[in-house]
Amino acid sequence: MSSVAQTVSQVPTTIEMPPIDWAASAPLWIVFAGACVSVLLEAFLPRHQRWPVQVVATGLTLFAALVALAGYALSGPEPVLTFGHALAVDAPALFLWGTLIVLTIPSLLLLADRSVEAGGVFVASAAERAAARTGGSGSVPAGGGPAGEHVDRSYGTPDQMPTMQTEPFPFVLFALGGMMAFVAANDLLTMFIALEVLSLPLYLLCGLARRRRLLSQEAAVKYFLLGAFGSAFFLYGIALLYGYAGSVRLSEISESAAGSLTSDTLLFAGLALLLVGLLFKGSVAPFHTWTPDVYQGAPTPVTAFMAACTKVAAFGAIARVLYVAFGSTVWEWRPVLWAVAIISMVVGAVLGLTQTDVKRMIAYSSIAHAGFLMLGAMAITPDGTAGLLFYLVAYGFTTIAVFGVVSLVRGPDGEAGHLSAWAGLAKRSPLAAGVMTFLLLALAGIPLTSGFTAKFALFSAAAADGMVPLVVIALVASAVAAFFYLRVVVLMWFSEPADDGPTVVVPGAFTTVAITLGTLATLVLGILPTPVLEWAASGAFIG
């Protein structure tokens, strides 16, 4: 017996490497590699050199990922499962990857701009505490300058303290990589890891505002604590689904749901808990309570990045889970999600009417839009998937441009968030008021904007899939939400500005490009949506 055991112990153990399609996954590993390089730059570069190098390195990473994605997508590839079937690189995944990368570019420009806020929107030093007590900028004087002096030391010299922490650049890349893995995950465990990778950098970014430090730190803590609860629900749902199917792979969960004769209690309990975590990330009511506070407290460029890219990641993952794993049980879970969509639309539209802060108003607008997006997620059809994907890219560009304009309206204490400060804005800056008006009309779904085209595509697909009552409710909610968009338009154009009201600062090149990109995309997608719609409809999710 001992000789047999000795013989067995001498048999070499071989571990096979899972198959990896490096070409298909190139955009993902380029982003993560760029994030790691960005961390090394933080570790080894002198402080005064970090900002310009980080901006260039992050921009090159996004450009390289976009080139790799375009080269692979244009080759007409077949859908593949890679990294040991952990990732599914299919047509929706490629579309979502492209959307995330393209939306990160204007977000990065807003993050890197140092002209709108002197020295940048992020705190100059991690140890800075004055602003937390006073609510002001609390700038630590650099190079011996007097406190409160606003000097643009974007590049600096070796004897100067940095004017802005540069950690946000690797944070953005890690969050982007997590989002890309999240929307392509083919099993729930990979999806959970990606969820944490995208979430942790966002928690940190929310607490790094230069001004109103207490509000920013409060937003970060709320987001972290509620995000931890959401992750716990998600993980518990994975455990229940594993208990039901014996696997965390989406396709095997689907096979068990379609062919099992056992009780479905674990299946639908697991799905419910899983969706709590996913709906939390998508700001879908009633799991939305973090959204207004975080949108208001986080630095505005971070809010723009979250509002656009996190929404894309969340609904991309929701659609994949429902389409691949639970498509065979659609009639069991759809009534519950009908109720969730209605609650989200009503909460976002009605509570948005009561807001007096611009960023909180846009937060409730995003909650209403999340309810609209649920229609596409529930429509398990090619048209539903295409409508959902198009809506995500259209909403993302418009939202980033809106927050870019919001960052330009400033008072003595920073951004002028209260709606009363926007009175008569057209008399101070007709261009800024005109751009903001166009973007708000797009959010309302007025024709010749991407908002109208996106809603038409989404609502048409939902109605064709038997959700006509829900589409009617969505149209009513859109009409109600249009009121608080038009309220801002009326304030800007038909009210007199206060003598001591805020000013509209002249944006730097980065912010100008970001707002221009978002505005042009909103216009082009409203007039010529066909190429993007065709790409969105080019394929289905695989499992």
C-alpha cells in the first residue's frame, strides 16, 4: 500500500493554462496594463512631473485600447469565450467596451483640467484639512505663496508642492478595466470580482474634492457603506444560485433553470439578491438612495464619469445576466421588474421636481432614466438589446456634457449648484446657456436629439415585446421629468441675473473639448443614428 502511495505521489501534476484569446481581450488587458504603469509612475516620478506624464500615459492607454478594439471588431470576429470561459467577447461586449472607452475620454479631460478650478478639482494634499472645517478650497500654499492665492502650477518645479493629487488617473483606469470585465463576465464569480475592481476606485475618487471637503468625504463614506451592502447581496445571490445549479457559469444556470425538476426557490431567491447588487450600481429605485448625495458631493468630473460609465457597466451586466442565465424564466421575473421600473420612473420624475440643486436634479433624472433602461433590459429580443445599448451611449455623452457645463457656473465658494444661481445665465453667457438648453432638451427626449432617437428605439422594442402599458407609463414619466428640465431653461433665459450672482468661467482646452464632444455626439446621434444602431444590433449575448 505504501508503494502504491509512493508511486502516486511521484506522478507529475500538470496544470493546464486556460485558453486565452489575446486579440479578443486586448482592450481589456491594455487598460489594466496601463493602470499598473500609472501606479508605477506615481511611485517613481518626482511630484512635479506626475501630472503631465499621467495625463499623457492615461490618454495613450485609452487610445491604444480603442485602436485594438476597432482593429478586432472590424475584422468580423465570431463570438468567443476566453480566459477559461470566464469572459464572453461577443458583439454586445465589444459595443459596451467601445462605449466605455469613448465615454472615458471626455471624462478624463474633465478630470485633468486645471483651468476651471485653479489647481484642479482634486485636493492638493491628502493631509489637507482646512477645507474640511471651512468648506472652502483650503489650498495649501505651494512654493511659499500666501494662503488663498490661486496660482496655476500645473507642472510645478521641484521645490513646489503638487497642486493636485494625481492618484485619480490610475483610479480611473482600474475602474474602467473593472467595468469592461463586468459587462463581459460569463460567470458570476468573475462578475463579482469585476464589480469590486470598478467600485473601490470610485469610492476613493468621490472623497478627493478640493472644495466642500466634508460633503465630498460624506459622499464617499455613504457610497462605500451602501456599496458594501450591495456587494454582500450580490455575493449571497451567487451562493444561492451555485446551490441551485452547481455552477456559477451563466450558461449552466440557464440549463438548470430550463431543465430542472427541483424547486425553483433557490433560483429566484438568488436572482433577487443578485439583482439588488446590480440595480444598486444602476441607480434603479428603490436601490437609489446613494445617488443624489454622491452626485452632489463628489467632484463634478467624477460625477460625470460615474453617471455615464457606471450606468453603462451596470445595465450591460443586467442585460447579460437576464438574457443568458434567465432568458428561459422571463415570465417569472418580468412582473417583479415591471414594478421596479415603474418605481424608478416615478421616484426619479416626481422627486426631481422638488430639487433645488442642479446636481441632485440630474441625479433624480438618472434614476428616471434607469427606469427607462429597465425596459430594454427586460425585452429579451435583439431589438431590445440594440435599443438598450444605443440608449446607454446616447445618455452617456449627454450626461458628461451636462456636468461639464455645470462645472463652469461658479461663485466665490466654487460651483454654483443652487438653481437660483442659474437665473439669467443667458445674459451672462449665451453660449453656455444655449449648450445647456440643448442638452436638457436631449434628456427630455425632444426630436433632433439623441434622447429622442434613443427613447424611440427603446420604447418601440419594449412595445413589440408586449410591454405596452409600461411604455405608456414611461411616456408619462418622461413628460413629468421634462418639467424640471424646462424649469432650468426658463430660469436661464427668462429671469434676471442677480447683481452678485455667479459667473461663467472660460473653460480650458480640456473642458472645452469634453463639452464639445458630448454636445456633438448628442446632435449627431439624433440626426444620423443608423450606424450606431446597426452596430448595436449586430449580434446577441453568448453564454
